[in-house]
Amino acid sequence: MNETEALEFFVVQTQAFTETLASQRGCQGLIDSLLSQAFSSFDGNVALDAAGLPEIACRKGCATCCTLRVTATAPEILLIVRYIRWTGLADSRLNLTKRVIKADQSTRGMDETQRVKLKRPCPFIMRGVCAIYPVRPLACRGHACYDKHACLEAAAGKVGRIPISEPHSLFRSLIQNAMQSALRDAGYAWASYELIQSVKIGLDGEHCAASWLRGEDVFASARIEDVSLEEMGHTFDRIKLQSL
Ligand code: SF4
Ligand code: SF4
């Protein structure tokens, strides 16, 4: 996919999210609809774009990369929080809430490099697998590679290139950014947030979904602004103007 095709895809995907947001404004089902759209678009487009490329090495139980910082949008976080409650993962026996609190205490405010050095596994890794796999965010879906030994070497601090899957990485960015652009236009909080801290906020509060649906930025303290919201907003506007 060249740059023009990528921009066209972004515009079409933004429009699709905009239509969903308009048809289900303020409804409880909005979060599910947006993410069902995002995940199925991701799966379908990666499959098309990766046709003919080697198979990726990522498998259930391969979690070397699950020490990296993960960012997610508010709908993704709200879905994860609901899933944790619904599946009983937050109950006292499984104690996921306690794991999230402890992980947040040791990683809060750390950047990518600091987390790689710390090597602390994501709190959602339970018995070697991701406990929230069906609802994992686009950031996790989009991190895929062709050589798990390269991931192990990188985690051990050896310098080397990880052969990542470009289709996974590209469609993760395009779809996440398109959703953010549509959320921004519709007046919802549209930043990206650090996963562990924001899930902790979600598990602490009973009414996060309702507050976000009213337009509140419930995860504001967990915002990640490697690129400022202002700069991202200008870029979204520029792409939209070019496409008219
Ligand atoms: S990116 Fe590497 S460590 Fe992560 S699941 Fe894929 S092969 Fe395993
Ligand atoms: S959410 Fe799941 S896939 Fe993502 S980093 Fe955590 S354990 Fe790994």
C-alpha cells in the first residue's frame, strides 16, 4: 500500500466510524459497535495485505513482547474493563484487580525504554497467556513478527532488528487513528492512554462508560502524548481537507 492508498483508507475508515457514531450517539452499544468495526476491519485488511507474505511467528503463549508499553483508546479500555468484570477475572480468587494495581505502581509514568529495561510482564498475562485476549487492544493485535527468537534476543538486551509484520503495524495505526479522528469530530474524548493505569481507573469507577458516553475524558490522567493532541488534530484536519 502506497501513501496515497493509505490516506484514502484512513478517510474511508474515518467515515465508517463517523456513521456508527452518528447512528448510536450516547447508546451503550456504541462501544461494542465501534470495536467490532475496528477489529473486523483490522483482521480483514491484514489478511488481504499479508497474502503471499511469510506466516507470522506469534502464537498463544508467546508473550515475550508483553513487557512493552501498551496504549489504547477509551472504547478499547471500557471494553476490557467490562470483560474483566463479566468474566469474573476481577474477583478475589483470580485477583486481577490487585495485579493491575501492583503493575501500575511499578510502571506508572515509564516510557518505552524504561519498560523494556524493567521487563515486568503485563498484568494480564496469567498462566503464560493473555487473559483478555478476545478484547486485547489494537496495539497488541498490531504487534506481530516473523521471528520469535529475534523477540527473545531483543528482550535479553541484544541489539538486533525485529522483523515486524508491516501489514499488522500499518493497519493498527490507520484504524486506531481513524477511530480517534471520528471520535474527535463527534465530541468524545479521543486521546490514547496507557493501558494499565487506565484499566485501573476503569476498575475503580462504576460509571466510566456512562461518563465517557457523555463526553468526559475519564482516563485523562493516563494520557500518552508522544505526539500532542493538537498536532494529531491538525494532521487529521489536513488529511480531511485534502480528500475533499
Ligand atoms: S511479537 Fe514476538 S514475542 Fe510477541 S507474540 Fe509475536 S513472536 Fe511472540
Ligand atoms: S494485553 Fe494481552 S497481548 Fe497485550 S501486552 Fe497485555 S498480555 Fe500481552
